[in-house]
Amino acid sequence: MTTKTPYAVLLLSGGLDSATALAIAKDEGFICHALTVDYGQRHCAELAAAQRIAQALEVAEHRIVRVDLGQIGGSALTDNNIKVPEQPSAGIPVTYVPARNTLMLALALGWAEVLQAKVISIGVNVLDYSGYPDCRPEFIKAFENLAMLATKAGVEGNKFHIHTPLLYLTKAEIIQRGTRLGLDYGMTVSCYQADDNGLACGCCDACRLRIQGFLAAGIQDPTKYVISRTVTTQ
Amino acid sequence: MTTKTPYAVLLLSGGLDSATALAIAKDEGFICHALTVDYGQRHCAELAAAQRIAQALEVAEHRIVRVDLGQIGGSALTDNNIKVPEQPSAGIPVTYVPARNTLMLALALGWAEVLQAKVISIGVNVLDYSGYPDCRPEFIKAFENLAMLATKAGVEGNKFHIHTPLLYLTKAEIIQRGTRLGLDYGMTVSCYQADDNGLACGCCDACRLRIQGFLAAGIQDPTKYVISRTVTTQ
């Protein structure tokens, strides 16, 4: 596939997963167009990280599209009145952003169609994740089906492939894979509530998964945390 | 369904179709939350029309979400370097906006989930339309399937229904239906390139379909056009 249509649109959040997905796509020979969606996250450290990663990995182009999801709310990530949980919770947590991956894939699909790219890469995974429904393989399959029906490219007989290289990897395996590819995880920001200097809280779901991932991978965690803390694996 | 979950999110563009879909949803007893997507259209007359319609039809709430599709381009509606055609063309025209309805339905889905609404209304139709792939019934079905898999509400066993009351109506039938419901089409703007005063060009695809629709419906067209012109049905 890469020799036929080497262009890919990559959703790049600035976090550990999407940076690894980008490193993998580059390694697989794709010409990478990175798309970051500024949806009104709680902090701008993640967007700054996306810009650093896009530059370091020498993407063909990096675009940031602003969507004001604050108008819709309903998540701790888009509504400052909802607190980010600092303890694990049962079920789908309040950091779930309603329809976020549908929206981000829709934007990626639009750009892919303009670029005549047939591949969209997204760093979702179903093992060490927060239980978000729009990270599951059945969601990805349904979006591929939709993409074919939604677009002029689809009507003309083209199919879009949603590239999910992390789907069945643990967080430790993701970190090991990226490290082998030379990715500097010090550039990435996973924390849901990083401060203005990009320091991570060390307490939120995203920090917990990241900390445990580095421990399990046996790789030193380059993340700078606001507070020193003792971390144990679950 | 209306007695059980009367909330609906309605995509309201400011055009003839979505205004009619809103009038129908109100008539069917839904409590209507109107969502307008400001995606960087060529003109702001459509957005002003959406505000007028939302107010006149007394929706429960009207929100406008801005998404900068100019970053993605690829359409005469989002890239001022691509001219709006003033003659009919074969195939899918350059006014097609890549993945637009997927994006708009994703935003509506997010808001519907926050509101605990199970119905999303969109004024697509497959008869008198411009051939856009994301107006077809198979696209709508695929989005319903996706919505169930994409959301926390779906995981909890809820289904979303995409309400498409205009799907199989001709433009004339749409206009007759809205007129019976007391809708004032003078509030709506269909033109792709209306001027700052909301005057329609009378030449673009959207204007042509609208003009022919009023003629076929036998209802006087309240639209104000930039130029006087003689119109004949096809």
C-alpha cells in the first residue's frame, strides 16, 4: 500500500500514543501530514508538544484546526467546571469527550480527501486506556465504512484505511516500540491538566497510565512532574 | 418516541431545507436544540439567517460552533480561490465540502449526548440536491451505526436516530410542507455566494434548485435576488 499511496493524515495530539503512531507511520514509509485539533483543551501544553513533535519528526505539513467544543461541554477536558479525577473510577470517566474521535476523524477524512490520501492514522488502543468507546476496534471499522459512503473519493471507488498501529499494544509495548524508533518521549505531554510550563500532575488517568507504562517497559520516564511521588504498578 | 425522549438536536444552516426540517421536528413535538456550524462559509448571510430562524421558531437553545475548515479547503465553499459554478455541471460539483456532513453530525452527536437527546435532525434529501455523497440514505444509516459505537450513551445501550424528514421529498414538496407549517422562507438563505445584504445570486446550484422548487410548488418565491432573471423549469 505504501508504494501506491504513500500519503497519510495523522491525528497528532501531542501525547505519547499519537507521537508513537506518527513515528511508526514514518518508519513504514508514509509521507505524513499531521493534523492537530485544538478543541479547547484545558491547557495549551499539549498543542505546543504537537508542534515540537511535528517538527522533530519532519512531517510534510502540520495543520492545527480549531473547533470550539467548549460550546458543547460535557467533559472534564472541555468544561472547567468539571474536575479532572485524580483517582481511578469505575466505568467511562468524566474525561470522556462526547464524540471526540468521530469529530477528529471527520476532520482528518476531509483533509485526506483533499490530499488524495487513503490512509488516516490514529493512536487509539484498547488495552491500557481509559475505557473511551471511540477507541475500540468496532468503532474504527464503523468509521472506515462511513468514510467510504461519506466522500466523493468513496463514490469514485476508493476506500480509506484507518491505520491503528497501537490498537492491541500495551502502554509498555507502545513505549518500547517508540523508543526503538528513536522517539524522545520528553517531547510529549499526556497529562490532562499540565501546567503552563508543561509539567504533568502525576495523578490523572493519563499520567497514571503513562507512569505505569514506563515502569513496565523498564525505560526511564523523561516526564517532568509537578510533584515528586512514589508510584506503584497496579 | 417523542413522548419518551422529546429532545432533538437539529443542524440548522440557515437554508431552506434545514429550516423546514426544524419546522417539522417542532410540529412533531420535539424540544429542539439548534446547532449551527460556522465552518468558514463564503458569507455570513447564512449564519444570520440561522439566528433569525432559531428565534422565530422559538428553539429551546441555539448554539453556533466555529470550525475552521479553511485550514482544510478543497471546496468552493471554504476556499475563495475556487469559484462557485454558475452553470450546472456533471458529477459531484466543487461546492462539495469534504466530509462536511460527517463533521456536522459528529458535533450534533456530541451535543446530543450531553443533552441526553436520542434524536438528531438533518435536512438532507436525495432528489433535488447537488449529488453530495453525504446526503444519501446509506450514509445516514452508516452514521447511525457509528453513533452507537462511538459514544458512552451507545455503550449504555442507547441508540441515536438520525431524523431525515426531507430525505425523499422533492424541493417543491419541501416548500409545500414548510408553507403548510407557516414557515416564512423569506428568512432563509440558500445561495452559496449571497452578498452582505443577504441577496442571492440566482445563478448557483443552490439558487437554481430553490427557484425551480418554488415554481414547481406553485408558491411565490420570497427570495431577494441581486439581479432580475427569467427562470424556466428544467
